[in-house]
Amino acid sequence: MNSSDPRSASTRHLRETAAARVENTSLRSVAREIGMSPTGLKKFLQGTAPYSPTLRRLRSWYVQYAAVQSGNVGLEDAAAALNVLVHDLAPDPRRDTAGCLLECVGRGYDQSGKARPAWMSELRARFAEGPDQPA
């Protein structure tokens, strides 16, 4: 996976977030939160590319523990949440469903009188790039 692949940024962000959490707690406790072995987490933190099931667990953990803890939703946070919701769909329905979800969230912002977050247009562009391009 090269650095221009959209998945590399997300994986890198997950790795950085997991490493920071390990520094503040412990390898074992973070591995338990994620649902993987401490050895597997250690290898991931050292740069090993995760398998698809592990990546799904990492994204779910990130949405549940890491992104919510900060109180701010940024591009990587929203991308991880959206990927958790659509990961098991085929490429075309994944793209279409992500677009529908983003549109619904956008309408919620419009109805509340708040500006749509900048990450919404970036995520829409990522999913529109192609059916095989996860955010």
C-alpha cells in the first residue's frame, strides 16, 4: 500500500492513535479494548499492515474509544465511523450508502442551523473516487 492510497492515511492515523493510547495506559489494556492480542497490537504499532478483520476491529475501537474521547470530530474520525458502517457492503452499494449517510448528516446540520463540517465534502469525494476506494 503506497502513501497515495487513501487507506494508508487511515491506517497511519489508527496506528498513531493506538500508540498514544498505549503510552497513556498499557499495551495489554489497549489490545483488550481493540479485541486483539498484545503481540498483534505490538506488531501493528511497529508497522505491520493489518489484515481486513483486524482493520475493522481497529476502526470500531477508534470510533468507540479514541474519537469520542476527544470531543472533536475530524476527517479521520468521520472516515473511520463511516467505514465501520459500510465495510461489509459490496463496492457500488458501499459508495452509494456512504453518500446517502453523508447527505442525511448534512441535512441534520442544515436543519440545526449549523454549517456543514469541512470533512463532509472530503469524504464525499473519497467515496466518489471509485467503488473500491474506502475512505
